[in-house]
Amino acid sequence: MIQRHLICLLVALGFAQADVSRPNILLVLIDDMGPMDTSVPFLADSEGQPVKHPLNQFYHTPEMEKLAAQGFRSSRFYANSVCSPTRASIMTGQSSARHRTTQWIRLTGRNGGSHDPADWNWSGLGKDNVTLARLLQSAGYRTIHCGKGHFAPFNHEGSNPKDIGFDVNIGGGSIGRPSSYYGEEGYGHIRGTSKIHAVPGLEAYRGTKTYLTEALTLELKKEISAAVEAKKPFFAYMSHYALHSPFQADPRFKDRYAGIQGRSKREVAYATMAEGIDKSLGDLMRHIESLGVAEDTLVVFLGDNGSDAPMGNSHGHTSSAPLRGKKATHYEGGMRVPFIAAWAQPSEDAQIQKRFPITQGILEPTDIGTVHDLLPTLLKVTGVEAPEEHVIDGASLWPWFAGIETAQPQRFLMHFPHSHRSSYFTVLIDGHRKLVWHQLNEGDERFELFDLEADPYEKKNLAEDRPALLKEMRGLMAEELMAVDAQAPKGVDIRTALIP
């Protein structure tokens, strides 16, 4: 968890809550988008300068490039390695170990294997949870949910995003993926591999040639217009179903990839889906500008877990290359996501931007940001406070956006006592040091230790070579887990397993 004690700096920057106006917020969350699924370079060289890699050359996302140029982006922004834990962390400001939605939520009931903790929070968020949406709603915001919800199973509280604080719900429910992106198939209602995964709502687009990403964008534009017309600040949570499978090409962009050699049909489909969400971003930005509220609108863009691009094996240097791993693994390719924060229209004259400046065109190469930080960051800019009894693991990122260097220890804890591509593991990142504790994996090494500064692509496990560092990191991980009363797989005791 990031610890930044910067009260004096915040005061110096004029971050006084009493004077803060209420900006609009557009939060764009992309499903399964890693930092390499874009033409924007998020990785940096040894000098801290952005570097384009081959995958950046394959994708075409000019709107993301534009947003990055007018704002701040991070090379080391961390999320949980699967979707539901991240979505709960965004809404609560808490680590997965604390809110206990540590695995993806199954549509029809409890997800889990025989070794999983018996009482992990498989039912997700509900009406009693303190959430970002509910806090902003209570403060007078028009809260708009658009796209993937996946906050709770079917017929549970939270299955409808309105249960957790959204005034409006467009296309959101318990499903984690659509059965179809095609309007001709009714997004699963008319034809689809699984009717249960059909996207709810969007009746007006069923039977048309409107791709799902476009339908969601059109509907969100209407709701943003309604909020502006009503003179209410809006919190628009655009949670795209893309880039999740099924990998169905967005026909608007297929021609761009027709002559590319060495790419499979599924890889090309994935690239068109990425370009579709990029177009959506640009359309929303232009719409906000046309309404005359761009100077007062904060845009935050990120992925919910590492890439799941249909290329290569899950633990190698493939879909996230040169990073190792992909979605649902303990490597950097499974946990790092793209992150951009920018004002929709930068202006030196906008009062809210004077109070909350964002340095333009900057890539932060080393400091850590996490999904836990979004709630306190957005509460800071809106002047809204969470109840004192609600524990927040994150910290405001505004000093970071303003280019203020910090020397505070930076940590990220990701706890996954479940089975998936990587199974039963916990990750603790402390600066450039990374420890992975494998709890039940037969045939896997019990600990993996990496120096991400010297070895950013995780090729050398230092667990045997650095026993003193391993002991220190095991102690830190035990402290972090026990501080939140984290759950362990059945038959595993955290203290005895971690403290030598």
C-alpha cells in the first residue's frame, strides 16, 4: 500500500477542500487491457524516457496518444491480476486482501476450488458498502454506469450497479463478458454462444450493425448531455466489455490490418477491438468539449488487469512483451495496466486546474500507483469525504500528477488464494523489490524474488541468491497480510509459512 505523507505539499499547492469546485469525472476502464495493448509507449528506458516496443507498433490508438500528450501517464500502475478484485478496489479504495473479493465473481454463484478460503467475498459489493459511486451520488453528482458491472453474482445485491450508488445503468449486470459484441446477434439475445452472457438492455441496438463498444458510447453521450443540461456534475464510469473475449473483430477497423503478415485472425480481431475503444475515447472527449464542460472534466483511463491478448503462453514474454506474463498471472504482465490522467481540455485559466494541476506529456517511470489510489484521488478533487470508519488503503495521486517527487516507501499487495493461470499466490511489491509467495503450487518454487530495477522482465529469481533480502521481504509480506486479517488457502497459516 502506498504511504505518502505530504500534508505540507498539499497545502502549498492550495488543495484546500473548502475552495474546491465540483469537476466532472470520466473514468474509462478497459477490460483485460495491459500496457502493451496500445500505440502509447508506457514502458521507459534506463533514463526514464518512453520506449516503443513491437507491440506498440502493431496497435493503433491515436486518441490514447492524444490523451497521454495532454496529461500524465504511469509506467508502473498496478491492478489485481483478474477483474472483480480490481473493480471492488476502485470502488472501495481497499486492497483485495481487505475487501476479500480476491477472485473473479462467477455469474451464477460461488466461485472457487477445494483449497479456497471458505468465506472469501464471492458475493461482491452490495447496498451496505461504502463505494466511490455512492459517495459522489450523496454529494450531488449524477452517477452514470456504462458497460461491464461484474460487482456481484446474478440475483445478488450489486448485480445491478444502481445497488452500489449509480443513478443510471447502461448495459451493466453480473456478466463478466458478453456472448457477442455484434448488434446483429443482439449482443447475445438474438444469437450467441451463451444466452446467459447476453448484455442487458440496449434493446434499441439489437438487430442493427452497431458494435457493442459503439452502442455503449452512444448511450453514455446521451446521459452526459442530460447531466450537463440539468446543471449537475457527472461521474461517468465507462466500463468497456472490450477487450475481453470473445475476440470478435470490430468491422469498422478491419481494413487497417488486412495486409499485416504474421498475425492470426484472433490477434487482428483483438487489435480492432482496441481501436474501437480508442475511437470511443475520442468520441466522448469531443462530446464533452461540445457541451462546453471540457475544462472542468477530469479524465482517468486505465485497464482492470494485465493483457489477455490471444498470443503466446500465459507465463512467457508474449502478449505483454517485453513484460512477462499476462492476465491472471503473478508476473508484471498480469498486474501492470495502462494509466493516464488528464483534464479533457487543459487550460491555464480554469480555476479547478489551477488547484489541481496535471503535468502534460509526462511518463512517470519508477513511482508506483495502484487501483487502491483512485477513490482517495477522486474524493480529493471533488471535496468529498469518506466516513471515518471506512478504511482506505490507497492515497491521493494529485502530488504525483503535479510532478512532485516523493521519497516515501511504495508498496502494492495483491492477494490471490485461488486457482487460475497462476494459483494460490500473494505478491508484495516494495519499490523495485518484488516477492511472490506460492502457497500450494506443486512443482512451482515456493518463493520468487525479483529486482525490477535490474531485471524488469523477471528473468532471474533471486530467492536462493539473496537469503537476507528474502527474509526481509517475507517479514514485510506477513505484516501486510496480518494487518488486514487476510485469508489464506485451507491448511495454510500465514505467520508460520512466511516468518522463518
